Amino acid sequence: MGTVDNGAPKWPRFLYIFFVPPERLSIDTRTEQITYLLKAWVSGDEAALARLTERVYPELRLMARRYMRDQSQGNTLQATALVHEVYLRLVEVTNVDWHARAQFFAIVAQIMRRILVDAARARGSRRQGGIPAKVNLDESAILSPAADRSILAVDEALTTFSRLAPRQAKVVELRYFGGLTEEENVAALKISPRTARRDWHFARAWLLRELRHTIVKSSGP
């Protein structure tokens, strides 16, 4: 450990990154830390992922809650817009490459799924009319102050599907909850474009079939 001119100890940079509470950091310092952890994780430091998630989750949850609280009924925002906003806000975008950007989007998509599902459950979305008659998987999930029954329906079907085809389920999660493009899915999952397209078409068909069956069973005879 080094010293500064007045003889006081100079703490190593990594200690400062991991031990200063996130809420006490300036925006610039917080962005630097998140960028550092993102690059560390992409470079193979698996432990950095948990610390990265711990810092991103409260920021994204705060932004999502603020939007859903402040917007009037009927206004909507696709999850992909918020994912990009949090990326620009929390990451030094000029200091990360395309692959790291895709990996960050993948993390945020997972967090976004948790936030949207928790919000839908808190609003009692399932109790307000049952399963939606139609779910559009070709568009990313919607943030809205109104109840959105499709969020819970997709989450439950996706959880079931992930037990059968985890990689294909991940493709849907990244695309639906994070708005990732095919190219970003390729980079995040380290698969070929052909595999990404095949996984998406297979997963989409399975999920829509499962959702249709659920709608039929919920409506009853």
C-alpha cells in the first residue's frame, strides 16, 4: 500500500471500487466502477458479475419505477428504450467494445425481467382479466403504469421453456425483456447468426403454442 504526500495511506483502486457504498459515489465514479466491473467480467472474472448486478439493479429499478409512477395511464415505453438509457447513463460508452456492450445488455435484460414481473405481480395483473388473448413476442416488453397481463404470461411460459431449451429461452429473454437485436444476441450468447435465428423461431413457436393452450384452459368450457 502506497502513501500520499501527507503520509496518509493510499488505498489501492480495487479496494475503493469494492468497499465504497454505491449510494455515496458521484455519478462519474459510479459509471467508472460499473465500466470497470463490466470489462473485468467480459475478460473472465466471474466474480465481477455479481458486483456488477448489485450496482445496476437498483439504478434500473429506480428508473423503471419512476417512469411507471410519473406517467399517466395509457402512456407506454418499450423495455428496450430503458435498457439503452441505463447503458448510456451507467457505462463509459467510449471505453467498451461491441462485445462488452452486448454483455451489458444481456445483464440488464435479466434484471428488467425481474423488475417487470415483480411490478406486474404487485399490480395484481393476473387477477385483472386472466391471461391476455394475444401476446406479441416480436416487440419488446412494455413499461406502463397500467396492468400488463402479458408480462406474467410470458414469464411463466419462458420459465417452463427454459427447463427444456435453456439457450433458446435465453434468446427470447434477451429479445423480449431487453430488446436485443439479433447481432447483440449473437455477441451476448456467443452463437452464430444462423443459430440465433433458428433458436428464435423455434422458441417463438413453442411459446406462442404454450400461451394459446394456457388461454384455452383459463377460459374453460
